[in-house]
Amino acid sequence: MNRHSPNSSGGSALYESERDLQEGNICHLRRGRADVRKREIWVMRLLTIVLCLITSQVIAADWQYVATNGTERVGNEISYDKASVVINGDTKKVWLKFHAVGTTNPQSPDSKQLWSIRCHDRQYRILVFLDGKGNDLGQYLDHTYTDIQPDSWMEDLLTNVCTKS
């Protein structure tokens, strides 16, 4: 491309001034920077998604079977969420899940309870009681600590939560 063209005085003048050329380069650089910025934003979004997925795996519940209470006809399979155990000295909080077994309604939703367990005193209390629909029935409970019965599923829970967590 010819960068020069004759002007009316017979001499040659720049077809594009140096300033136009520089502005053109600046526009080109701006477009390049914008493309790089778009790629950076895309990479950041991708990293955020990956981190969210990894974090959700770490936080996911880890239900461990404890026992079955009741009879063959009516009872519960009881599990505790190992990932939910919170330690405060010798007291631990843990979520329990009660899955109905042997009932006439096998699709019955699980209920969940948040327990506080005093490992040294072998006592527990229920802090939160969620029925299968997620309704909190805790207001109807006595929130005082109660002794854990020997040779019961609660003793198995005590052993799992207090010694393995």
C-alpha cells in the first residue's frame, strides 16, 4: 500500500499521519487487550466453578450407619453424619438421620436430628428435630441432657462420635 500521495504543491504528503497510524495501533492494542481480558474472565469463571465443585465434595454429608432400633415391623435405621461433627471441648454436636424401615409406607422421608453429646458425662440432648418434611419439631422437646442407656444404639453412637471423631 502506498503510504504517500502527491499533494497540490507537487510534494509528497503522508497518506496517513503518524498520529493516525499511532491511533490505529492503539486501537489494535486495545482490541488485543480486550481479548486477553475476556480470556482472563473466562478462566476465572471456570476456576470458580471448579473450586465450588471441589468444596461441595468436601462439605458433603458422610452418613455412617449406627444401628437399627425398633422391630422388624416398625423401626428406624439410624445414621450419623461424620462430616457434621462439631467439637467443643468434651461436648460434640452431630446430625442424625432416622430412616423408617418395615413400615407400610416405604417412601416415608427421613427425619433428622441435631444432638449435643457430652462424652465425659455420657449424656445427650436433642437440639433440633426435623420431620420428613423439614418441619422443626424441636419446640415440643425437653432440651435437658439425658443419660445414654447402656447396651443401646445410643451407646454405639457415643462410641462412634466420641472416640472416632
